[in-house]
Amino acid sequence: MIFFYCSLAISLITIALTIYLLAGLKKIRQLSAQPLLEEQPPVAVIIAMRNEEEELEKALQSVLNLNYNNYRIVVVNDRSTDRTGEILQDFKTRHPQLDMVSITTLPDDWLGKNNALYQGYLNSREEWMLFTDADIEFHPDALSRAMSYAVANKLDHLSILPEVVSRSAILNSVLATFAIMLILHLKPWDAKKAGSKAFVGIGAFNLLRRDAYEKIGTHACIRRRPDDDLQLGLRVKSAGLRQDVLTGLGYIRLEWYKNLGQFGNGLLKNSFSTADYNISRTFASVTFILIAIALPMPVMFVFGSTAIRLMAGAVLLFHIVYMIMVPPNKWWYALMIPFAGLFMAYTFLRAAIITLKQGGIYWRDSFYSLEMLRGKGY
């Protein structure tokens, strides 16, 4: 009977959370539905780059093709050792709206990307700043529609949920489950509510007013955080400033990682930081993922009675409905949720163990000690 009641509880909670998630996502407006902006305030598009030669030309070209008359691109070349600097210099000679800042050394007590974005701020003067990544593909109207929404709603900070794709179908299915975990944690649809603890910050698209960015202390206050995009959003919300989020399907697109192995290795740098480098919190998170995501359906289907298997079937059905209703997911991603949960639990635990064993993290060929990462200053 204990197995039955535990299965019933897990099934009801999972179904309720699925409904809650779909209802919440429906509240988030689409970037594509926003009007184009006629009077365009000045915007600095700030991009940190380090060894980006493979995808640089394609991504940078989409930024240069933006239909926005009052913007400047500030590209920060952060100690690249490949052809990134050469490619950027070629773009600069052909596109006057592009400025390049070169960093040759990393200051003490800073993570490389955070310092690069901060240097981009120091080398800009525009009223608005868009912090984005080097691998983002923009629809030509993306910035105009985003600014239209930000101005009309008198926002200080706007994030956009990008369309994340991969050439790997397996990775796409895992990313769908990862997105569920992240969105349930952030509750981005409530970020605009002043009394809510919900917040949002997306590295692909963090648009801020300059005065709001300066009010929260700039990247200097999160200089040690590998999850800088989330921390930026948290600081905006904690300061009582106005933030909101849009979905960018068809307008903001990136291939985050090419395969599952790259994704797992990529999470090594920041998954432990979400637990504030606390191993007890990490074990708690891993246990929760196993109990809530990875194990319920397999255990219920394999070891359950007919009634319990019917519960598992109902849970699976709701997962399938979710995947169908949230593009660009495919229905069969629902079948991969247990695998994705196991993978995420393993990755979180692996990140904690490796970080503790080597005494820090490696990020873009730079090593940051755990002592520095745990230090105060954010």
C-alpha cells in the first residue's frame, strides 16, 4: 500500500506541475507578436568572445543584419588564441558600427566572461545595453521588437527565452527536460510581478537600461559567478527594478551544444555554483531529481500493479501533451524524461566531485580556484 500511495502522490503532483507549467508558459508573450519600434533609443550590443572562429562569421553577420537604425556592436575579444581577432578585424574594416575591444590579461578575482562583458560596458555609452553571446542567431527584427516591448512596458530589464536547437536528437530531448527543470525553478512568467521572488536572466538575451545596470552594481558584483546571466537577473529583481521575459521562437536561436557529451562537460563550470558550492545541497538536488524525474515512471511501469501502471501511463500522457504543446519539442521527448533525469543527476554530482577534486573549475582554458569562487563579492 505504501508503494500505491507514493505512486498516487507522485502522479498527482507531476500532473499538477505539468498543468501549472503549461499555464505559466502561456502567460509569456511572444517576441514575434510585438510591433516594430519607430523611435529607436540607442543600444549597445555587447558580445564577449573567446576562440569563436568556428561560428563567429555566421553569428556576427546576423547581428550586423539587425533592422535597427540606432545601435552599435561592441565585441570584446577576450584573450583569443585562434583566428577570432583576425576575423573581427576584417569585420571592423567593413562595418563601421562595430567596435572591437581586446583583452590580453585577466584581472585577479574575475571570471573571464564577466570581465569581458564589464569591459564592453565601459566601452559603451548607449542608454540601453544588450548582453548576448557569440553563438546567437538573430532574426533581423528581433532587437526592434524587443525594444518596442521594453519601452512600451517601461522595463529596466528584458530577457528572451531562445530557441535552443542541436544537430543531436538525443541532446534535444534532454534539453527539453532540462528546460522544464530550469523554468519551474525560475517561474519566469512571474518575473514581472513586484511582490514575487521569481526572476529571469538569459545569457542569450539580457537587455538592460544603463542606469539599472549601474544601480545593481554592474558585473563587478557578480564577477566570480559562472552563472552570471541568472545572477544578473536576480540582482535586477532584488533591486526592485522592472523586468520581464518573452519567448523568442523563430527570432533568437542558438545551437548551445552539438552533442550530449559537450552539454555534460559544459555544465561542469556552473552546475555546482547553483548549489553555492555546497555538497549537501548538491546531494539534495540529485536526490530530488532521481525521486521526482528519473525514477517514477520506470519503477511504476516495471514493479507496479495494474492500477499503478495506469497512473504511470497518465503521467506519460501528460508529458506527451506538454511536449506537443511547447514547440519545437517533439512528442517522443516525453519518453526520454527518465533518461534525462538520470543524466542530469549524474552531471550535477559529477560536477561537484570534479570541482572539489581539482579545487576549482576550468572555463574557456582558464582555471578558477574554488577558494576564489566561494569568496565574497557577489
